[in-house]
Amino acid sequence: MALKDLKVMQRNEAGIATVLGIFKQRFGERFQTGQSIREQHGHTTTYLPNQLPDGVAFVETTEEVQEIVRACAEHRVPVIAFGTGTSLEGHVNAPAGGISIDTSRMDKVLSVNAEDLDCTVQAGVTREALNTHLRDTGLFFPIDPGANASLGGMTSTRASGTNAVRYGTMRENVLSLKAVMADGEIVTTASRARKSSSGYDLTRLLVGSEGTLGVITEITLRLQGIPQAISGGVCPFPSVEAACNAVIMTIQMGIPVARIELVNALQMKAMKIYSNLDYPESPCLFVEFHGSEAGVAEQAESFGEIASEFGGGPFLWTTVAEERAKLWKARHEAYWASQSLRPGARALSTDACVPISRLAECIGETEADIAQAGLVAPIVGHVGDGNFHVLVLMDPNDPTEIAKAEAFVTRLAERAIAMDGTCTGEHGIGQGKVAFMEREHGHGVALMRTIKQALDPLDIMNPGKMLPL
Amino acid sequence: MALKDLKVMQRNEAGIATVLGIFKQRFGERFQTGQSIREQHGHTTTYLPNQLPDGVAFVETTEEVQEIVRACAEHRVPVIAFGTGTSLEGHVNAPAGGISIDTSRMDKVLSVNAEDLDCTVQAGVTREALNTHLRDTGLFFPIDPGANASLGGMTSTRASGTNAVRYGTMRENVLSLKAVMADGEIVTTASRARKSSSGYDLTRLLVGSEGTLGVITEITLRLQGIPQAISGGVCPFPSVEAACNAVIMTIQMGIPVARIELVNALQMKAMKIYSNLDYPESPCLFVEFHGSEAGVAEQAESFGEIASEFGGGPFLWTTVAEERAKLWKARHEAYWASQSLRPGARALSTDACVPISRLAECIGETEADIAQAGLVAPIVGHVGDGNFHVLVLMDPNDPTEIAKAEAFVTRLAERAIAMDGTCTGEHGIGQGKVAFMEREHGHGVALMRTIKQALDPLDIMNPGKMLPL
């Protein structure tokens, strides 16, 4: 369990004191050591205890990151990269203290290559800022984890979201990146070519590495053409199983669905109250199709037929932007809506991902588990990928409730792993899920540790995260 | 240049003698040391000198691979994985001798999970055998590098081919794999979940690693539903540049083209002779669309309009399977057709990949280079990815011709890298392109070497490949 296992690591006080002096002199006002700034750069959106960094550097260039990493390597001080602080698993906590590298001022879109459908951004650019920048180009960046996260943070956690079923995750959408590695050297992991068979895939090694191998400073991303037309709607189903079967059939038929999101009955109830949606309190699929006018109509019709085969429907769909926007606003507000089910509570948001054939079973067992444990915990999911979230509503100040929620998270992770799935589809490991790594990866953990030790022998890059000690 | 730089590495004669004795006793008839078998497991389809392994083990299980790796590790003998021998860059040569692990008897499809659109195969299953196995399921495995390669080999070289523009490469289509690592342990790199944020991406680290980190024994692959309808055809263009611009526009418009292949004028001439195709001897695009009946008609019409905007056409397309089959047969015979341009010659097949915006320029400069060098070298390309092949026709017994061809390959690789591309889009590094690694990856090569040394400290896994010594 995460809370009780949270590592308190040894601090190198002398080294920390030395680099604080160096960075104050070097960065002036851009290096902060005040209590509240440091608190903001700790646990962020988790219930995990806050483990403060000793200083926060607001960097502007890759070279500044390099200076910091080099000084920290020399004095053996931890370096923790920070984007917008929307991480859910304690990725930015500083269990051994150290320097938080805040990339929010690295907010420049460096280039947009419209012909190549790619762009290069600094790590602190958020996904919304990028899409605003792109708005006159006819292109967009599809990955949408809900939060307005930084692209550096999204790269570091291998983020995805509602439309990964169509466009992939950060794994598929990062063409190349620039990082300052633990040895203080700057590496560009790949060219802008769409594909390559040249050497180890350093890009994919860093995507999802959670700052434990290097600090990502620039990212080259794939872009997509804005679809000519979009259709979408909501379809109720008699059961989660029926909804999952409709999803499986939709994907098997090759219908290129852009989003297909499950909302369970309890979450529909919450959204009905919070977002004023007029749908039955039964499991629903929120779906969206991207393509030509004729294509999206055909896809929506085909989906409606599949849904009715599994007892779902009516499937009311539209191509009108305002109506779709209302639906997706409601879907994106799921986190806040869920909290209306238990006023005063906070949601512990966890995720798991299984092969889609096991999804109905996994969600079914999870709903039974929730009932048996007496939790209030609605479920939403990117079901096209087999990925779902449980929002456990708990009193964040009650250790008993936290322990109950953690026990549930453990059972969920073990259930997903036992079904040939993963303990996290998109949130990452951070501190919160370190305990599941051995069970999920077996000998893979030893290989990961070997790689980590080889590339970061001093263990200065985000220590205490991802890999069990 | 590849030939003159070809490494002859020190042989561990004592260790080799020891493992030969062990494996003869252990595997009997399934361990061969005859000259001709060993020759067949050397340079294969390259002009590079043949560097024979000392023995060839025809393995049947992962555990047998493990036995071999453990014995070879104990006695410090190289291990070289072998699939079907269709590698183009000397990947299976044995510059320090050692044991070739022939996976051709690991030919079982272990499972097909139709609901999950995935399957698990042993490494020796070929892509054609897999598709034959799948034929009644409504599913297919799309990656098609031309040759009927083994899926283990395709994974090891990060292979792709004609329809990567729609379905991705092995990078995107391997969900997980099992490998025997240099430490003799068996690792499964991931679960069958479609996505995961759990730990380093060991799958992608091994995809494209060319047997230098471990021997891949099983692969879990994504499958696709067989499209309801397919349309396709050939469209001539006045120039390579016009054809490339049509490709860029097609992709920018979001038309989900499944294949879009450039054949230059010289190659069209060869195909006209060899495959009896009735098209003008000008640059042509071979295109194919997958989708619904209405969808593929709409896509073909849209493409035709784009082509005519750039002076191309007429674009004659069809949904009739026999007519399409003739076109793609011709495209797949390009390698053999090219040789009809210079009877008695052999084709040195090389590839490069650049951002698509630079493709017309890169091919244009390459055509000029070919003319200036006095080479006969037609060009075909997976232009939707910016990837193209040059087939240099040469006398494989004439060192002057080989040197001229190698000088050309060097200029091509440097040209592609200078255009923010890669020296190989899909063939891999092997021995043939080691010389370009530093130029392409800079500090990345040092990181790759660190990873290699950490995971294979004895350097027994396919030594002398990919990384410059």
C-alpha cells in the first residue's frame, strides 16, 4: 500500500546547502526557497504526504537545466522535473529533498511543420496552449488526459486520455525529444523521420520514465489534421457487460471510433446532478467519430446498430458542435461531478487497464468489490483501450478511510495484473504504485533497475519513484 | 563505408570448442556444424563478406534458447538469433564466431485473442504463415516488409513496409514480447493491455535492438480487422516532386490511405518489362484505401482530385481484388524487376527516411547523385512515411563497383541525416550502417552503449552489430 510504504530517503544536507547557494546566486528571483512555493511543488493532487523539495528553479532553457543537473550531480542532490503538478501518483514529491525544476516558463512552441504534421515544443507548453497556437493551421494535437497538463509531464508519464483509441498515447505521438541526462549531457533521441530502424529506441525509453533517467526539455510531437466532420452522442446500455461487448464489436468491425467512453450508473447519477445531463442512470457509452461528413454519419449509424444488438440505445447522435461540447464537458467534469456524491470528500483517482475481452469482468468484479467494501466510487473509462478509472471518494484526513481506499487500490491493481493487464494505463507509478511493480513485471524490474543504475549511477534523477528500492 | 569497416573480432576459440561439445550432446541432430548450413546462416542477402557462425541450433522452445544463452554466457561465446535470413545489413553475420540460434522451428501460433485483436506467436512464425493461420478469423496482421520474414526478425529490426502509413511499424504493433536476456533470464516485457504507464518501455527497447540485448522468443502482436472494402490504383505524375506534394496533401487532409508507394520513372520502366504493367514511364503512386464500400470510394475520389491538382492522373482505381493484386504483385516484385535493368547484376538495397516535407528534395538530389555517379539505381518508396529505397545494381564480384555503391550509400545516409531524417527507415543498422550511428545520434550512441554494456556486460549478444566499437 502506498501510504505506509512511502519512502523517506536519506538527505544529503551538505550537498543540498551547497547547491542552494549556487542556484540563488545563479538564478536570483528565478530560484525560490519559500515554504509555500516548495509546498506547491510537492505531492500536488495526491493524498500522499507532501515531501517538499528544497528549492524550485524556474528554468527557461535546456542549457539552464543542464547547469542545474551538472551542479546537482557534482554535489549528489536530487533533481525533480515539474510541469503543471497534475500528476496523480506523487511523481513530484521529494523524498530525499533536492531541486524541483519547474518548466512552466519553458512555454515556447519552437516550430510547427505543417507539411510534416509535427511540431516541436518546450516541455512547459501545455496541451491547451499548443492547440490554441495551432488553431489557424488546420492541425491539432489529440492527446487529452483531461487536465491541462504540460507536454513534458505528459511525455514523462506516457499520458493518454479519451481519444487514445484512435490517435494513440504519448508513446505513439512523441517523434523525438531532447533531454538532459544524469551525466549532464544533452541528448536528442531521434530525428523527425516518421519511422527509423536506427539504434535503440531512446525516445520510447524516456517516454514514461517519470523523470528518473533525465529531464525532458523539448518534445517533437505528431499532429493530426482537424477532421472535416465530427459526430457523437451518448448511448445507454442495460449493463456494463453489454456496453463492453458493444465496444469490442465496434473495434473488431474496424469502425475508427475516435472516443468511446464508459460511464457507469453511479457516475451517470453524479453527472446528471452536476452537469444537468438528461440520461438514464444506467451505464452509458459516450462516443465520437472523426472523418468526412458521409463517413461520420455512416460510422454513427453502424455503431447504433451494434449497440442495439447488445440491448443498448437509443443512440442519439449529432454533428452539431454545441451539443457535442456539452456532452464532453460533462465527461471531463466527471472528477468534480463524482465529488457531489459525497460532499466534503476528495476523490482518490486510480486507474487500471486490461485486455478489452476482460474489461466487463474486471469492472464487474470491481463494482462488487466497491459495494462490499462500502466505498462510494464511481467508474469512468477509456474502454476502447480497456482502461478505466475509479474515483474513490474519501475523507483525506481520516487514516481509516485512506487505508480502506488503499486496500481497494491494491485489490484493483492485483485484479488487473491477474487479467494480463497493468496496474496503470495512464497515471503512472510515481510513489503510489511502486508496490505493484514486482508483481506486474517480474524480472523486468531487475532490467529496469539495471538501466536506471547504468544511466543514473548517482541516483539523482527523481529518486524513490517508479522502481522499488 | 560498410565493406572496408567490417569488423573482424577476436574469437574465443576455447569457449567456442566447449559449447560446440555441449550443444552437440544436448541437441543432437538439431545442432549442426556443417559448412553449408553455417554459410546459409551468415551474411544472407547482403554483399558483405560471409562471417560464419560455428554452429547452428534449431531450437523449439524459449527454455532451449535459455539453455544456449546460459552456456554461451558461461563460456563467453557469441549468440546470434536467426529468423529467415532476409536481413539486408549483415545482422546475422558472426564476426567473432559463435552460435546461430535458428528459430524456424519455433513456428507455432500460441494464441489468437479475436476479441482483443491480438495474438501471441513464437519468434519463427513468418508473417505469411500468421496471416494464413488467421484467415478464418476476419483478422489480419498488416505489417508487410515484402519478404516473408519471421516475426522475431521483424521485431528485432523494427520492420515496416507498404502499409505502415496506416497501421504503423513493428514499433506500434508489438504489444509485448518474451526474450532471453544476456543474463540468461526470461523476461516478458509487458502485459496484453493496449496501453500502460507502468515502468520503462522494455518492449520498445527490444523492438529494433537487432539481437544485441536478448533473443526474442515470443511476440504478442496487434491485429486488425480485415477491411470490408479495399480500393486502389496507380496514378502517374509529371515529376517526383508533384507526386510527393500529392502525398503530403493526402495525409494533411486526413485521408486514411493504407498504402501510398512511389515508383520512380526508371523503376516503372523495369516493372513494365518484368511485370507487364501498362503505365507510362513516369513517376507513379500506387495507392490503396481500406474501409467501408462508401468510404473507400470517397477516399479514392478525393485522392484523384488531389492528384489532378498537382498535374497527376488519370487515377484509375478499382475495388476488384484481382486487378489490385496484379498491381501489388508488381510492386512487390520491384526488387526482381530492377535487376532486369542490368542482367547479371545484383541489387544492393538500401533505405533512408526523411520528414515528408523534405522527401521530394531528398529523392531529387539522390536521382541527380545516381546520374552523376553513373549508377543504375531505381527508387521505390513508402512515401507516406518519407521512407524510400534505392536498388543499386552492381556486379557483386567487382570491388570497384562495390566501393562506388558504398560511397553512394554513404552520401545518401548523410543526406537523409542532414535533412533531419535517419540513415534507415526499416532495414536496420546491422554491420552495413554502423558507420552512420555517431553522425545520426550524437550523444545518443553513448547512451545506447551504456545500456548495451549494462544489459550485456560480456558482449555475447550479436556482437559487432549496430553500435560502433
